[in-house]
Amino acid sequence: MVDTTLDRDGLAGFLRGRRESLQPEDVGLRRGTRRRTAGLRREEVAELCDMSADYLARLERSGGSQPSQQMAAAIARGLRLTPDERDHLFLLCGHRLQTRQLREAHISPGLLRVMDRLQDTPAQIVGPVGETLQQTPPAVALLGDETRHTGPARSALYRWFTDPAAARHRYLPDDHDLHSRVYVAVLRASATAQGPGSPAASLVADLQHNTEFAELWNRQEVGLRWSSAKRFVHPEVGRIDLYCQTLLDPDQGQSLLIFTATPGTESHDRLALLTVLGAERFTGS
């Protein structure tokens, strides 16, 4: 029997304490000249957690309905909680067990702090088997919304082989074969390191029916790695040649990918245009 008792007073105190300890700079916000609140405003935290300010206020006053596991995960991400703090939050919310997917989707606070300062740059955080966890608006403009997928399709690697028309259309066709080989080699290394029953092993099993994947898997290739040079074909601005820098969090197995262009090039101009388009769509202007 799983204990689902909500610790209202404990949750209220924890939420207030975390909100008051966070500073605007910690989450990529400007402090402004009239700020009198200790830490973040309730409205700011509510937006970070994708919840209403009224609901957050009720939780902070020991009221409100029990947060679901999905809401608890959103709060943990919005408040930039460490894995230990996230687990504590789940217990306060009355959830003694977390689904594997929610645990794996919790983003490293360190990567989030870096990403908060990259809102004008294509950047995204990906998990151990290629699942996109968060994107900046320019990254959505460049690659589409990759966080909307569920189940095995959360993995870009899975979509690459099972839905190639959608997954590959923004990458230069000349690079598709190499992408496929690298995907399989990277997955082989992950499955070997993580062992049977791991997310990587499950992904291998899910893809064995795919002819292209099976043929590449049987090659037994290892050690192939991504090039930092990335060539995209965007439906609105055309070809863009970018460089991808990767920041790895080894504890979480997550990576922050940052895409840049060489100044003075046509790709740099096109990327700037794409960034503007992404900002306009994100703000709805």
C-alpha cells in the first residue's frame, strides 16, 4: 500500500522557503528597481511551474488540492530543485513512489541555470537516450517542439528510425546515413553501460523490428561520435550551418546542446532571423 498522505503544512513551508531563497538571477529574470519581495514573487514562481498563482498561494497557506505527480514534477523543475530536494517534495505531496519517466525527466538545476541565460540562442536539454526535456524559443524555431512527444517517441533516436519523414526533414540529406550510424553506436554504448532493463536496453528492444536499425545494429559499430558541425535545412530560412557545443551533467546523464553560427556568415544572418521568429511566436506577437 502506497502512502498518499499530503503533508500540507510541510509542503507550505517548503514552497515558501524555496521561493524566498531563489533570486531573479537564479532563473534568468531581471531584478528590476522596485523589487521588495524576498526572493521571487509568487506570480513568477507560478509561471516557472506552469501553474496558477492562486493555486500556489493556496498551497503556501496549507490549502489547495493535492498536487499530482506531474504537478509535483513541474514544481520541482520550476523551483530548480536538486534530486534530493525533488524527492523530498514528492514525499511532502504524498507521493512515495515516482514513475521512472518523471525521475528521468527532472532536469539538472545547473543545466537549467545555464539555459536560463541562453533564451536568445538555440539550446536544448536532452536526456540519456535522446529525449528532449526543454528548449529555448530559438531551438523550437530551429527544430520544432521536440518536448511534445510521449512514450518511446520522446527519444529523438526512436523517431529518427520510426518516423523518418518528420524526424529528418530539417537535416541535410547528405548527412542522414552518418546520423543513423552514430545514433546506433551511441545507443549501443548506452545500453552496454546501463545494462539489461535500462531505458537504453528498452529502446533497443523497441527498435529491433525496424529494418534500417536492425541492419546497423548488426554491424556492431562502436566509438562513432557526433561532429560539432551541424547542417540544417529550415523550411523558412533555408540551409543553416551551425556548431553544436555540449555541456554534460554526468550525474543526471543529461546534456545541454548549444547551437551557434560563425559571425559574418550567411548562416549567422539566417540564425538571427530564426531567433526573431522564435521570439515572436513564443510571445504571440
